[in-house]
Amino acid sequence: MFVYCSFESLVNRDRVNIGTLYRDGQGVSQDYTEAVIWFKKADAAGHKGAMESIRAVTDLSLAQGRQ
């Protein structure tokens, strides 16, 4: 089965994936600031779940006493 995906949707998904790597510290040093940067890029390009990811990182950061 072939599923059509626009290039922009792949790029947005990649931006979210990179943000997730930074949020979780997978393959890179955990960095909430960098995660938010990538999630904001995805949000600015119209990714529907990016804003929720930003909120989640902000909550994690606040829970650990970082900003």
C-alpha cells in the first residue's frame, strides 16, 4: 500500500522527532531548551502536535526546577 506524504509533512515530523531526542536525551545530551526550539520550528510550520510537545517539555522543565 502506498501512502502519499508531502515533503513538508515529513520535515515537520522530523523536527518533532529531533525535539523528542533532545527532550529524552536519546543520542544527544538532554536539553529541554533545544527540544523546545525544534518543537517551535514544527509548530511554526503547522505541525498539529508540536504545541502539546512544547507544553510537556515546559512541565518537565518546571518539575525539575529548570527554565
